Amino acid sequence: MGDGLKGSGKGISALLRRLRYEIIPLEGIEEGVWEWVYEGERSPTLTITASPARGMGPTVELVRRLREGGYAGRALVPHLSARLIRDERHLEEIVARLKEAEVEEVFVVGGDAKEPAGKFRDALGLLEALKELGSPFERVGIAGYPEGHPFIEEKALMEALIEKSAHASYVVSQVCFDAGRVVKWVRKIRGLGVRLPVVVGVAAPIEAMRLARIATRIGVGESARFLRKQRGWLLRLLLPGKKAGLSYDASGFLEALVREGGGEGVSGIHLYTFNDLKSSVGWVRQEKGKG
């Protein structure tokens, strides 16, 4: 982020003006979007995840329903999970449905499925396949991991990021609770030649019990992988001395990010809501009010 973002209140407010909410395509989320997020033409960007237990279908279908309900296609960003897409024909079908919904942007990930559904095993392969289709989307996001990945070595992660960046418009960082570590990671990827804008992944306020309930709804096998990926989050929520139900609050993280970030090229915030849209939107409004 540029020097103009230094200074807590002003900086946080500026970051939150470039905000996207991540949602999971589970029962009840559509109603939550209309109640808490939708603001007509001013509606913020929504990114919609893809579940190994359910496949790409629910993601694409939720995009369709939101678009039919009046949410702008340009503000809907579905996740394309490589390991859930069988082959080029399956990809073409998904792309066609998303283009019908006037989607202009996608977020490409390898995915957490234990076994790939077909030929695509990682995000790079899917990115290359999209290029073969004529690069049908105006913007493409990819994932980055400031604290590493539970299943991939650091060197391989960095090599993959460099290769993926040639096909991408921006990179979103996985949730990290240490702002200093995020800043160091941004500096590291800049040193490796990755110049993409960085959208920082931030955990919305959430209660430990809600996190556990979401994990259960995702599916038994997947929930274990999900909770393993969020182990830092759980530790934060369950530290001794915390009252039952007390949620993590991202305000301190954002303050530290603005304070430590300097000119590190952070272009916005990707808020992991875990479908608690009421609390997430309320927190964002509260933080914007401080600016």
C-alpha cells in the first residue's frame, strides 16, 4: 500500500473501500446476501467458494441465482477449483454458464479435494486451459500463502506462484494473523519478480462454535482438512482467558498492517466471512466509521 495509507484510521478506511466478501455456497447464504450485503449498483464484490464434497455445481448455481436476483455479474467472483473440474469440456460448460451470468472475474485455486476429478491437478493447469479458451474472463485471481501451505513445500509454493502470476491479475493471501509476516511475504514475492496487486486475506469476527458448525456442514472428510488449514484461527479463538463465544476481531490486524506495510502494494481486503454476513458487514461498517 502507498504511503498515503499510513495512519491508522485513514488507512484502514481506505483498505475497506476495496473490500470483497467471501461466502460458502451453503443453505441460507443467498438470503443472507440479500439481507446484509446487497446495495443495488453499489453492492460489494462477492467471491463464492467451491466445495470438494459438493463439486462446482453449487458455486455456479449460486452465481446464477444471485445474478437473476439482481446482483451485478461484474461483482460476482466464483472460485474455479482445478481438482473439481474433470476436463476441458467440463471447463467449457462452467465458463459458458458463468458468461451467461455476466461474470467478468474468477478466482482460480488448486482446491482441497484429496483426488482430482479428472485431468486438472493444480491451479496452473487450469489457468493454462483458460488461456487456451481465449482467456474468457477480464480478471483472474490466484492464491498466495504467507504462512506456507500444510501440504506443499515453501520452494514449490513460490515457484508455482511465479508461474501462475503470468496468467493472473492479482493474488489473494491466505488468512494470516501476523501483519508483519504478511508484509515480509509481499516483499519476498516482489523480490522474486511477482508484481501483481496483493489483496490481503483477513478473518472476519467469528465465534469458535460457528467455525466448528460451518466445518461440520461442509462434510466430514473435508471438515478435517478445513479445520487443519484454519488451525491458527482456532488457536486464536480458544486461547486461555477468552470468554466462551468471544470472537476474533480483525481490527488490530488491520491497524498493524497499515502501520507496518508502508509502500508494499496491498490493493484491498478479502474478508473470509464464514457466512456470518450480519457480523461481517456490521464490523466493516464500524471500522469505516472510524476513518
